[in-house]
Amino acid sequence: AGYVALWQCGQRFDLESSAVQKHRARLRQIGIDIKLPFDATRHGVVFIRNVREIERTFDAPLPSFYRPAVVPRHLQLVAA
């Protein structure tokens, strides 16, 4: 889970290290490749619940304070 958190922050890893290779192999089994730079549009949001349990999701819940944008009337045809 630590590797995933660092990977999301843009950390680069020494791919020659046996520890990194071991963790990369485990993460690739669940569809995460730490060799590639993190891209939120491709990888979605990764929630780290426990050090042994990783969940990936593409539909993160909206925060309670979020308000959708109000489109002015004169721009509604453009926005539609």
C-alpha cells in the first residue's frame, strides 16, 4: 500500500531492486503498474483501506459541500 501511495504522488522507483520487483508483481495482479506514471483518468482513484487491502474505483463520491455549476441562461445552448 505504501508503494501505491508514493506512486500516486509521482514517486519513481528503482525497478532493479528485488523488493520493488516483488511489490510491482503483486500490484500488477490487481491492475496497477507502478512502472508507468500515475494518470487519474486511466487508473481511477485508489483507496488504501489497510496495508493488505487495496480497492480501485472510478466513481468517487462527491463531497457534501459540492454544488453543481449554475449555467447562465444565455449559455445553456452552448453547454447542452
